[in-house]
Amino acid sequence: MNVTFVHQGRENLGLEMLSAMLKQAGHRVTLAYDMGLFGKNDNVFYIPALEKIFSQEKEVLKTILDSKPDVIAFSSFTGTHKWCLDIARKVKQKLDVPVIFGGVHPTLVPDRVMEKAAVDYVITGEGEIAFPAFLSAVEKKEDFRSVPNLVWRRGGEIIRNSMSPPVNDLDSLPYPDKDLFAPYLPLEDDYVIMTSRGCPNRCVYCGESHTNRLYNYRYFRRRSAAGSLDELKEMKSRYKFRTVSFNDPIFFTDRKWLFEFLEGYRSEINLPFRCFGQVRYLDDEIAELLKESGCYCVEFGLQTWNEKIREELNIAPGGNELFLSAFKTCDRYGLLYDVDHMFGIPGESIEDFKSGALLYAGLRRLNRIKVHHLSYFPRLPAVEMAKNKGILNESDIEALENAEEAGDFFHPEKENPDLKGYRVLYKILPMLSPAKINKIINGRGLEKLGRMPGPAVNFLQLMLAVKKRDFRFRLYFKYYPLRIYRKFFPPRKGIENES
């Protein structure tokens, strides 16, 4: 069968995994891809005027039509779901083929997604078992009742099939099909891999927590050290990449596994890498091991220095002293670290941001504060909490479930001027001395920062990246010329991936 995946945003490991499985089964796979330049899901530059100019909708539609698909499959997040629906509606006007949606948003609200006439089917949760079973049913014209995880229509009735257990042996899965995104991404720079699936945490705003509940809290699994190393060895030989990004929500939950894996990594891969961590798992031995094994940066999720709010949101356990201790452990071993920090959390005060800036000021190896805004995803506990506090109303929640809002409900023009200043301050803070930070906070510096235009802030962030030798952030800027080039000169080969 001819299967066309449609995606907007970053490289998608889930699609790469499904593509590899489909090719093994003899299917033909095509990717219709929009990089999402300058849109709300762009990590660095959100510029609405440029988003329209660099929209790749026409190219995506042409790729879909040219691929002559038997099935069209979308992977959507809440922030990209509206785009996916728009493409699906336009495709339906031209082609009479099954359209199926999967991903985070359809898993959260499959009933809402199935209300749309352009969507014929939804797969919730993992797709490795469900999607091949669905294709088999389509090809053989069989009944869909045996397809796990599937939501479908029979007449006017929406039917939700039972869930299959998650794939227990992750080593049994094929290596991801990196060729799917290779025409658009310079894989020689950075190889993205996951050595586990799921997350042991239960943060109230995160889609991972919903998936964990969906699978009765048995969703977190880890690949064997040998299996993960085998993938890296094979792909290093194939793509000659120079760095590795471990995209596991928490890379070092299992001490025994970590020691076994990094021993093999040092001897067989021996490349710089970055990973995500959690402070409760970090100690001197782990920090030293990470540094000796080539880790150039660890990313920690702090989100707020307000301990009460962190506890309310069920963010990683531990008081501020535990976070400070972990950060100072990294300082001792010369291990760079990024810290995720959210704005827009209900109940946070200007005083919280002031005290937070002073705490950050004392950290020596702090590489970057990654400033985010709290995004709401439908039917997660955070939405109910926001409703109870009067932040979201029923209309907001309905818009969220229909993806009519991106999920952040963020309107910077209505923001407190000092808060705007703190947002900029946090983005550039690691390049400032503690004395300079104090002067900004206690003088009129915040007001000036709040008026700073976006391009100037981006320039300062680039200067910070140069100062810190931040490889990952510099890659963002390196990719933009390539992505802009791809807008006007799409690759002639590599879009269609034959089995």
C-alpha cells in the first residue's frame, strides 16, 4: 500500500518508527512535511508575518496528491492540530481515501477529533501494533473491530476499540527510518534517539501523564543498553553524525543501566551528547560519569522556584535546596546545564521571578534558561485547575479541545510590563554578572528589557550561545538558512521512500 504521512514541526521519532515497520512489511512511504518556520511551534522565532510567507501548505498538498496514497496519516499535537485539519479538509476535496489521525491531541480527545468530517479514523496511544493492523484491515477490506486502539465510525455511531498493551520489548522494534526526514535535516550534525518510552513523572500539564494513565501506569519502559548501543553504532556508520541528543524525558532513572550503557558508549560511540535529567537522580558519581562520557549539557525541568506551586502541579519532587544542590554538583564537575522555566503559571508572583533571578545568578555552569509559557492540553488536570481558578472558562476549554486555540492562551500585549522584563532577563541571564542582574532588578532595567524588540533579544541569545559555546542553540541558527532554502527548493529525491 501507499501510505503518506503528513507532519508539521520537528523531526518525529514516532513517524520514523512507523515508517521503518511499514517498509519492512513492503509498504511504500511518503512524507508530506512542513517545517513550521516562524510559527507558534518554532522554538526560536515566532513571527506571524513570516509564517505566512514561508508556509509550505501548497508543497504539502502537492506531495500528498503526487504520492497517490491509499491511506493518509496525520500526527498532530494540540498546537499543530488545526493545521492538520485544514490540510485534511483540502485533501478530502481531491481524494477519496481513508484519513487517519494519531498523536498527542487525538489521544487526548479522540471523540472531538472524530467529530470532524475530514477525519475517518483515530488511533490512540502507541501505533506500532495498531497502525499495521489498521492497514491490513483496509487492504483486505476486513472489519475494523479487531484493530486495537482504533476509534472509527459505523453508520452514525462512533466506536472505540479496546487498547492493546504497550510494546513491552522495545528492542524488538526496528531502528527508526531516519531517511524519512533526511532531506530536510542535516543528520550529520546531530542524531536524535530515545532509549526509553514514557515518563515516570505525573506532571498535571503534560500529555505524557495522560498516556501513562491510559496504560494503567505501565507505560514507562527502557530499552536494553546493548540494544540502544547497537542502534547508535549502525546509524553512526550510516550517517556519520557528530553529536547525539537523548530525548528521553529522563535519561538517567536507572543507575545500573546508565553505568552499563555509558561504558559501551565511551568505547564504541565516543561523541558529545546532551540529555534530559531530574535532580533527584543526580549525585556526584552520576555527574562525574556524564562528564567523562562526553555529556556537554543536561536539561532539567524546574519550571518555577515557588515550591508550593511546583508541588501543586506535581512537578518533579524536591524542594529548592535539592535543585540548588544538583546544579552546584554540575558546577563542581564542569557540566553545563539548561533549566526549563515556565511563565504563565497560575499563582506565581513578580516576587517569585525576582527571587528566582537571584537564585539563578549564583549558578556558574548554567548554560541557558529555556523560557516557556504554560500550555494547556485538553482534559489534563491542569485544565480543571485553571477552570477552578477562573483562568479558563467553558468556552476556552471547548476551543482547546477543538484546537481552535494553540493551548497557551498567551497574549503578551496584556502582560505585566515587569513580567515582560523578567521574560527577557531570564533568556539572557547566564551572560550577566550577579551585580548586573541586581542592578537590572532594582533599577529601571526591567522596563527597558520589556520594551526590547524580539530580534534584539534573539541577537543577545545568539551572543550568549557563542559565549557559552552552546552547540545546540547554534544549530538552530545553522538550520534556518537550510530550512528557508528548502522552502524555495524542495528536495527532488528522498520525499518518497520506497520499501
